[in-house]
Amino acid sequence: MRIFADDLLLLPAKQKKMMKKFSIFLMFVLGILCFPSCDNSKTYAELKEEERDAIQRFIEVNGIKVISEDVFEEQDSVTNLAENEYVLYEESGVYMQILERGGGKVLEDGRHEILARYVEEQINEDGSVDTLSLNTIANLYPHPDEFVLTKSGNSYSASFGNGAAMVNMHGSNSVPTGWILPFNCLKVGRKISERSVIRLIVPHSQGTYTASSSVVPCFYEITYQLSR
């Protein structure tokens, strides 16, 4: 049954008053439902600003000393662990700390099979971290992830094997760009004693598919070893 404007004049005053209250209530409910969706929409620029703030808080909370690439090279491409140093790669925004450089040699041009054991954590707005489901160091995943790294001069590319935990978690075979940068200075070997161990702070643009799409930074501790 449809009610037209002329019909409202014929309704009793009490009914018209109730309909008016219902209309006000309905507008109030719609306003509440609309407000969160409007409030939660953020621009890409705002999300990037929040990411920068989160990384800065993480650095402050963990007492990290940031050094430049020039200082890093002057120190023979190592970071001072006693001072908790991380080198900042300005162009990419990746921070790296070398725990163990490795007992092998810097990789030559060609194709290399790499084993990676790692912890992946998401950096929150307050500088704290949430451990993600990926942890191949604490045996949550019993086997390391393997990827093929191809080097040509200063150019690198890499992809995970299909069984890798990173592929299952993030739905992509691409190795995060932030993972590849350290190979310019690491000396990864085949023996356990020759493994390289690093820590990374990786912004979304250099991270996994999930990090890139969500605009979140991640912290990693990674052990690299040549497969063969």
C-alpha cells in the first residue's frame, strides 16, 4: 500500500507524529553506518605517512643507530653491532643490519640457488611488531624457503620455488626487492658456518605482495645459505 502526500493530511495527528519520529531515527541510523566508512578512507599519501611514522617509532623503540651508505662503505660494508647500527639505503628506504656477513664470497654474475630461513613481523603504528605466521627459524615451518637469484652486474632478480612458505602466505613467487639488496655486500657460503645473517626494515614498496597492497612495513631476520 502506497501513501501519498495528500493521504498524510488524513492521518491522525498521533500517527503522523510517530512517522516523523521514525524518519528521524532512520536518518540517525544511516548517519552512524555511513560515518565509519567515510572516516576510515585514507589516501595513499596518508598511508605512506603512517608507514614512515611507524618505521621511525620502531627505530626509536629499539634504539637503532642509522648510518648512511657512505659510512657503511667506509666501515668495509659492515654494521657495528655494539652500537646497534643499521645502514639506510636511501633510494629504496630499506634499513639493514649485518649480524654475520658470511664465510663465502660476494656472488658473481649468474644463477644462484639460495636457502632462506627467516622471521617476518609487521611493524605497527606505535613501533611494536606482530609476528606473522611465517617463521622458518623457530621451526614453525620445518624447511627453509628456496629461491633462485640471478645476478648481472648490479642488477638482481629472484623468484621462490612453488613450495615456499612465502608463496603460500602471500600468493606470489616474487622475492621482495628488500631481500635482494643485501647481496651486494654479503658473502654467502654453502656451509652452515658460512651462512649470512641479516636484519631488515622493509617498507611496503620493497616488500611482499601483501605488504605492498596493504601499505605496511615489515621487519625481518634472515639467514641466507647457498643451496649448491
